[in-house]
Amino acid sequence: MSNWKKLKKGDVKREILAGTTSFFAISYIIMVNTVILAEAGMPKELTIFGTIFISIIGSILMGFVADAPIVLTTGMGVNSFFTYTLVLSLGLTWQQALAVSFCAGIVYLFVAFTRLSKLFAEVVPETLKTGITVGIGFFLVLIGLEKGHLIIGGEHTFLQLASLDNPLTLLTLFSLLLTVFLFIKGIQGSFFIGIVVVTLIANIFGMVTPTEHFSLSALGNYAQIFAKLDFSTIFSKSFLLGVFALSMILIFESMGLLKGLMPEADEKKYLQAYRVTGFITLLSSILGTSPTVAAAESATGIEEGGKTGLTSITSGICFIFALFALPLLSYIPDSALAPAIIITGFLMIQQIKTLHFADFSDYFPAMLMIVLIPFTMNISDGMAFGFVAYPVTKLFARKKTELSLPMWLISGLFLTYLIVNVLI
């Protein structure tokens, strides 16, 4: 029996609140994923349904099968790879890119349902697992700061502080102060309360201007993107390169995200969550959207006290309601969502204290991940550099005994992934 079925009344309330918080923290993906896929030539008014449908199925299945508080939805970074690499760089059509995604999902499932998944999970050293967690934490902080209009691209620097005369920036600062106050006071639902209060204030003072208008009536045309996979170029260089690179991203990014979000999960729960993620990734291509991953923003619900599958099931139900409230979602300002993402990122960053700073060969690869994941805005690329650097630094330090054959294999795969990225 799933743990969430044994919950007491008060715990049920906590899990539902956590799931709702996770949903609001990741709800931006509904609009953002639609915009990114539109650049691949996919119709906005239809891909929004694919994004919501896969999020509903993925999150609810994660709750029932893995009993994990993880939201499954289309992944940031993976969706960019789908559009900008598979379609715009390799020259595939979006239908062919969906076929690439399907094939990568098959490779993922092969790993997930064989001993490879357990082997990969066991041989990855703790320092790299910590690097993934902390790197994702900084990644979330950067996303939150950007979404909250607190930082912008600089004219002479990569980033700079946004102008404090921007009303949205000031709204984010107020939202951050309110949420931090509620969080420090230990008030249950601090993230959710902050989102609701700031959303009301923003709409009362006319600070929200919806830019996208979607209607449930467009669902009648959904067949235009459903199961439109095109395998006509399956033996072409572009198709095969795309499958390899996307497989590497999905296999190891999902592994890193799940380990980062559930560091204390037992092997059974982790493996179930990993397999569910693989199945949903495969299904996403059929539903006409980019591949799914465990949402890093799931950490907001976990910090709210979400511990079981009821959290993810609640998030899935929220995605169902989102179908009927598409016009309303655009009224939630980024300033209301940013604090939950920022605070959650900082809570993940505190794991950096577990790094062994007395051994440079141990913490250098982890620090590469921690720096590159947020600065490249790409979890997979940051992970790749860390995994490639680990055996190199250990060899330089004459600590060859700390390297196993599977670890060499994983590092070699990541090196191949980086080389393939250069080729495509």
C-alpha cells in the first residue's frame, strides 16, 4: 500500500498544500513550453494541450506507482534541445523530432528496466551527487531571479541588477520579503500564501497584462499533433545523432534530478520513479510535446512538507483544473512565483557543506557542475563536465583506486555526449 493512503487528516492537508505549491511553482511551463515548441513550427494553441496532458498523466502516475512527491512535466533545457538542436540545427521537422524523442525514450526504458540503472546509480560518487543537487539549486535561484525581474542581461556583463524603479521588480522584492517572513516563522503553506497574496495585489493594481489567450475549444483540433511521429529519416546521420544526444540527456539528467530531489529515498522508490519517468518520456512524443523530466520545482512542494505520492497526484489534478482555467493562469505574475523558486534553490544549495574541500580532486568536479549548470542554464551540460573531470582529477591525484570500470563507462558516455554536441 502507498504511504499516502495511510496519512492522517493533518498530513493529507499538508500533502495537498505541497502538491498545489509545486504546481504553481512549475505552472509557467505551460506557457513557456508552448512558446519554445512554436519556434519548431508546432501550433501554440495545440501544444499547450500536449504539455498539460503529459503533466497530468506523469504526475498522477508518479504518485500511484512510485509514491514520490515529484511532478513530471516537459523539461526546460530538453525542450530547447528539441527545438533549437533537433529542428533548427539538425534540420528535422517537428514530426521527425517527435520520432527522435520516441526512440530516445526506448533507450531510456532499456536502461531503466535493466541492471544498468542500478549500476549507474551505485557507482556515481557522493561528491558528484552533491554537485548535481547544489548545481540545480543555483539553477533554480537564477531562474527565480530572472522570472522575478530582479536580474537582466547586462550591457557589459552577463547579468546585472534590474532597475529598482520597475514595478515588477519591486513587487518581487515585496513577495520575497513576505514569503521569507512566512517561511522563517514556520507557517505551513508559506509559499502558497505568498503566491495568492501577491497575485491578488498584482491584479488589483493592474500590474498583470496577459499576453496569451487560449481556449479549450481548440481541443477539437488536437489530432493535428497527436501521434504525428515521422520515422522516414530514422537511418540518417541527423536522426541518429539526435537520438544519441537526447538519450544521454534524458538518462542522466533524470537520474541526477531524482537523486537531487529525493536524496534519502530507498532504492526501490528511486527505481520506480526512474522507470515512471522513462515511460512518460516515451508517451510525451505520442501526445505531441517535448520530452518530460522530473521538475526541479518539485522541491518547492517537498519543502512545504510533501513526502508521498499524494503531493504529485495533487499537482496532476491541478493540471486538470488548468485545462479549464487557461485564461486565468496568465493572471498569476512571475513575481508571485519567483520567491518559492529562489528559496527552494537556496535550501538545496546548503548541501554544499557535505563536499570534502580538503581533497581538490574530490570537490573540483562537483564545483564544475555547480558553476556550469546555472551559468549555461543547462543541467545536462553541467553534469557532463563534472563527470568527465572526475576521473581526470583522480588520475592526476594518483587515486586511481577510487575509479571503477562503470564510472569510466559513464564518464566516457558523457565525453561522447559533449563531442556529439560539438558535431551537431
